[in-house]
Amino acid sequence: MSVDFGLLRTLHRMHRQLADIDQRLRKGPLQVKIATQNEASFAGELDATKLRQKENRLATDRKQMTMNERDAKVQDMQAKLNAAGSNKEFQLLKDRIAADQQASSVLADEIFEMLERQDKIDADVVVATENLEKSKIDKKRITEKVTLEMKALRVERQRIAEELAESEKKLPMDVKTDYRRRADAKGEDALAETDAITCGNCQVHLTAQMKASLLMKQILFCQGCGALYYLKEGVTAY
């Protein structure tokens, strides 16, 4: 029994349309997933930056407190200098004062560096906050866009699937079973366009006998990939 290449061409086109829609249906949720992961990543970055901000501030406060306590001790020892009972006690106080003043000087430098670091971290918090807010806006926009696209794609898919089912009814009875099995397993790869030289799917070369079968529009399956052949429009099997 002969087969209508135009029908097979139409079936293949519909299968390709369905494959494209299915790919887009899979891609949509992936876009939302990526946007959600980005938001979570920026949220984690903000939390980590705020933690650094808090830890640096607490460490700075502790050093400031230590320096204040040491300065108070220095003032107390300076007050005791005049009351020193001996030169030894006087010298001991002076040495302790000098040591504490030196330690306070080191602390002051460290505190200054930590305050500079605090300014940088504070700026990082601002940037991280802005990034998080932007990611939330992006996620909302992408989610709304994908939701609309998914709805439209499902409607379109249903329409094409119904048209495909109607077109499939026109297939000769002796090919329907083989076609159905291949279509269920391979989708768009169940059919293949050929220029009477090679298979459009797997590039297997056609034999002279296969070309003769195509010329007579006989049902023909690829020996390589098993696809149902149809002759490319405008091409003869000579």
C-alpha cells in the first residue's frame, strides 16, 4: 500500500512542534528554579555579610573597652607617681605606664584598622541588600512570565496534539501499529525526511531498492534508526 508523503510530512512537523513545546515546558520551571536559587544565594550572602558586620563591631568594641580600661589604669598609675615611696616604686610605675601606653598605641592602630574594615563591611551590607532585593524582583517577574507562558504552551500543545491525532487516523492500517510504537518511543524521531540518498535523522545511505520503494511511495523504515521515511518535498527518487 502506498503512503502519502504529504501526510507524513505533516505528522513530522506536528511531532517537532510538540517536541519544541515540551522542551519549553521543561525550560520554564528551570528558569524559576534558577531565579529561586539566585535569591537564596543572595540571601545567604547578606546573612554572612551581616554576621561579619556584627562580629567586627563586637571585636572593635572589645578592643575599645580594653584600651579604655588600660588608659584608666595609666591615669591611676600616673596619679600614684607623686605618692611613690621610693625611687624603685617610682621607676616601676613609670615602666608600667610606658608599657601600657605602648600597648594602647598598638590597640589604637588595630581599632583604626577595624573601623576602616567596618566601613567596608557596612558598604558590603548595602550592596548585598540591594542584590537580594533585585533578585526578589527578578524572581517575581520570571515566575509571572513563566506562569503565563506555561499556560499558553499547554493550550497550544493540546491543540496540536488533537490535530496530530486526527491526522494519524489517515495513516494506512498496515502502518499504524509500527508508526504508533515508534511515535510513542521516539516522538519526532519516529519519522525522517530523506532526499533519497541518506536518512535525515541518522545519515544512513539508502540502497537502490529503497529508492525504488520510495518512488512507488511504499511504506519504508530506515535500516539505521528505524524511522518511517517520507521523501523530501521537491525531490524525486530517481
